[in-house]
Amino acid sequence: MDIKELKKLARERMKGYCRVCKECNGIACAGEVPGMGGKGTGESFKRNYEALKNVKLALKTIHDAKDPDMSTEIFGQKLDLPLITAPVTGSSINMGGFLTEAEYSDDVVLGSIEAGTFAMTGDSGNPQFYIDGLNSITKANGIGIPIIKPRENSKIIENIRKAEEVGVIGVGVDIDGAGLITMALHGQPVGPKTVEELKELTSSTKLPFILKGIMSVEEAELAVEVGASAIVVSNHGGRVLDYTLGAAEVLPKIAKAVKGKITILADGNVRNGVDILKYIALGADAVLAARPIIWGAYGGRKEGVKLVIENFKNELKQAMILTGCKDIKSIDKSKIINLNEQI
């Protein structure tokens, strides 16, 4: 199986939910939430795409970066490349249900590990989906990070305890899920968190604690203040609020403010290895990818997930060679031209 065949199968198996477009820009699926699209007009989804497209690579070929080292370390885990599988739930709700939630979760968690990285698992209006993710991480000997919706703190801490029992490498809350339609449809209350509430959560566990859904310098600094170990710069794929900026637009200022104080992950329209280099050059320590992983699972199950990540590796290596990057630490803003700064 190759990537072309994998996408063809994924398109057939997700018919009516994801068209697996040649350019995954959020236009065809705008407003399809539940589903695979962006909220409302789909503007926030489209903005992620356009903002990342506006970051160009600086071609450089007079150097000695002939065999780049793509490895990095996140939360004590050595990764073959600076990419982590993003938390996704709702196989039956958003993707058409060709795979059960448990099947999807197993394929993603185990396929990611076989490819040299690890996965985050998600949470949903159906509480069983969170358990399905934990079960998959259990099969992976604890190598994974469950991300919990911004429920009441008592419910979040209850889910953190379940994760601790599994022996996970970290936990987190996607605080940008505060207004998710899918949660409301299932009668699961979610909402914003105060600084005091976040401090209660970070102090409730010794595990690294991740805040996913940071889109401003102000909230990145608050994440440091409350004791989070990492942030994910993300607008939730444009699926929670229309008319936001793209992750690639806000990341440089966030990195300037908190780089070195907290691990910075970025999430937004990561579709290939070149996108990884772009986000790291903008200030991220690693990225999250969701949609290509979904295509991998739906098109080829665990082996499909592995194939997608291996393809990311090949693309990233080529991009590093042609921009003169010996290793991940060599990737900086000198390797890109950020047209977003000129708009």
C-alpha cells in the first residue's frame, strides 16, 4: 500500500464525512460539525491552512547537513521525529463509523509507537471513548497521553486518577473544547477554566500536565503561571469558534514570550513533513497531527497510521536537507520566510 491507495480507501470508507481532498483547506467541509469540517463558515479551519501556506522555506544547499538527525525528546520520550499524534475521538460521530472507537484508538496508539512516536487520546460526550483511549494506552504499556475535556474539575481529576492507574506519560485538558457542540449534544457540561481551577488541576498530579488550545501570549503566560508542563498552540482545528486566527500566526509571539519556560506544541493543518519544519521554525518544540492519521487508520488501520508517519519522516528529512538543518535544534526562523508578518 502507498499513500495514494491509502487515501483512496479512506475516502471510500469516510464517504459523506471526509472527502480526503487533494488540498485539505476546509472549503468542502465548511460547517460540518459534527463531521470533519470547521465551525460555522469554516473560516478558522481555512485560516489554519492559509497561515501555514504563507510560511515559505528558504532553499539552502551549500552546507554539510547531508544526513539530518530528526529525533527529539518530549516528556522523557525519545521520538524519531518531532510529531505526536493528536487526540481525536468520535469515529462514529465524525468519521462515519467504519471503525469502532476502540479499533480506531488501538490503530492510532499502536501504529504511532511502531513508527517511533506516541499518541494522545481524546475525550468525548460519550464517556466510554475516554476509556477506549486509556485501554489502548494500556496495551502500549502506558506510552501515551490522554487529553480530557474541560468538564467540572472533580470529573477531570477523576479521569486523571484513571490515567495514573494506567501509568501514562502525561495528561492534559483541551481547554478550547469549552464550547464543543458534540459535548452539548450529549449533555456533558464543559466550560472555561479560571486560573485557580487550573492550579487545582496541575497540583492534583505529578504527571506532566498539558493545556491544549492556547492562542494568545496572555494565556501562554498564564499556563506557565498555573504550573503546566506544556501548551498546545491550537484553535481546535477551527472546530469550536469561527473567525479565529490560525495557529501559525500566533505561534511566533507565544514562543518569544514563553520559549524555554514551557514545552510548546503546535497543532493546525499539519499535513506533511514540510509543515513540521515550518512550525518548529516558528517556535514550536514539536507538532501534533490529526487528519492524516485519521486517513491512515481508515485507509490502512495500524499499518496505515505507520505508513503516514513514515511518510512524514521522509518529507521532513528532505526538507531539512534542502534548508541546511543538521538536527531539530538547527531549525529556526532563518530557514523560513514568514509572509504572515507582511500582511
